[in-house]
Amino acid sequence: MTPHDPERLAETLSWIRRADRDLHAARGVLTLDPPLTDDSAFHCQQAVEKLLKAFLTWHDQPFRRTHDLGALGYQCSQIDASLENLLREAAPLTEYAWKFRYPIDEPEPESSDVQYAIQLAERVRLEILYRLPEEITE
């Protein structure tokens, strides 16, 4: 095993920790009465975004400031093509970065849609962590 760049390792871990906080928040706000499905959806998108940025950081790939999961997913798929189908499935979560964040006449997301988003974010987390070294996944 070769030693890894400590700065890159630390930055990758930071992205993952922040993604984990978003996943925790996504689950937590659903336990409130009433559940905050709009906030949960937002945190799902944020978790996936940060996981993809962690993967790109680990592979020393620059990325632009964006919430676009399709663009980030495409970059990740260029590194590991086996991620392509999952990341295409996750790309529609992009709209959760903005759709429910502003006062517009948009109905809040259904609980079932948010549960699906949480499961999808958890799958992305598992697949990204599977592709990273032990120092990160422990």
C-alpha cells in the first residue's frame, strides 16, 4: 500500500463528513411534526453533491462550483464507468437544490419521493465509499 497525500485525504474526508451530516439532517427533519419534506429533499441533493465532490477530490479532478449532479456525475463516470447508471439515476435530485428553497407555488415533495431520495443518496454513499481507500472508509 502506498502512502496517500495527507492534504487530499483530509479534504476528501471533509467532503464525506459534510455529506454524512446532510444525510443525517435529511432523515432527522422527517421525524418532525409536521415532517419537513422540502428540507429533507434539499439535504439529499446536498449529500449526493458532496459525495461526488469527495470522489473527484480524491482523484485530484477539479470541478466547477455547481449543484448540477448530472455534470458532477458525468465527471465521476469518466473516472469509474461502473458508477454511470447510479449517477444518472441520482441526477434528477439536482432540482432539490433549488426547487423548494424559495417561496413559489410549488407543492412540497411527497414523503414517498423523499424516502426514495434518501435511499438513493445512501446508495451513492455506499458506492462512492466502496471506491475509496480504507483510510477514508474506516
